[in-house]
Amino acid sequence: MKIIYRGAESIIYLDTFDGQKVLVKERVKKRYRLDQIDEKLRKERTRKEVKLLTEARKLNVLTPVIIHVDFQNHKIIMENIDGIRVKEFLNSAMKKDIEKVCFQIGELIGRLHAGNIIHGDLTTSNMIIKDNQIYFIDFSLGEVSKRLEDKGVDLNLLNEAIKSTHFKNFKICWSNIVKGYKQEYNESNKILETVKEIEKRARYMER
């Protein structure tokens, strides 16, 4: 077992299952919560994430294949996507490749939103490129929602993440994400207007 990430709610580690190398996400017990509440929350959140990963694949958005779910121990055992994070890719790729990948990202988010799936943590750290295909990972903050506001918040988070992490390529990245999003999702203009409203509210709060 090799731990590769330790978060507030879970640990993620490499392990083996039925003879194959896998990635395991295990929701850990929180001592500050009552046992009964802690057990219920971990079970519900595990179940929700499994559902979102599965539903995303039905929408033709690649996610790690779920191999086994251990609800008793709050573990999701899944395919290990051994590729490059989009975060690293965007900081080193050629302009034409950045444009292509960002357009694809926009398309994939459009498919999720058309299916009313909110990722909840859209950052380039939660996208992996493997064999020229993009995988979305970590739906732990995700939900199912038809609300324009929720989809707008989802996109706005990505906008802010790219501004802070990929500021040199922000315009190229964002314009191509928007192009891909518009092509894939017929409600895209409403969501993009919502993103502008969210940005205005944020600027007002800063004042």
C-alpha cells in the first residue's frame, strides 16, 4: 500500500486487488463526529461518489472504472489512471495542443452539465490525460442538480483555478473551454451568463 494523497475526509493509495494494481479511495473515521453520524456520512458520501462516477461514464465522460466497492469499510477500489495531470500538461504543451485539450475539456463539462451532473471541484488537478483521452477524477464534492446556479458555480471554479494556476495561458485555455462547452450543451449561454453574474457578485463582495 502506497499513500499518494491524504485529505480531510479520505486517503487515496495504490494497492493490489485480484492481482491487479488499483487505486483505493478510503473515507476515514473522524473522531470529532459521533460514531453513528460518522458511519452514516461516510456511507452516503461513498455511495454518492460511486453513482456520479458511474453516471458520468454513461454520458461518455471518462472516469476511473470502479472495480469493487467495500461499503462496510467505505472504500472505492478503482482503475489507476496512469497518465499526466492536465495541470502539468497545460504548463508545458504547445499552443495548438493546449487549444485542443481545452476544447475537449469544455465538451466533457458540457456533457456532464447536460446530464445534470455537477463535478464540484473542477480544477486541472482533477483531470488526467492518458492515451490522448481525458479522464475526470474525484467527484467527492459533486451532486446531481438542474440548477443554473450550481452549473455556473462549477464552471466559475474552473475559471478561477485556471486564472491562478495557468495565468500565462488563461485566455487560450478559457476561450477554448467555452467553445467546447457551447458545442456540447445547448443551455450553455444561460450558464455562461450565470458565471458572469457570479464574478460580479464576487467583485462586489471584495469591495
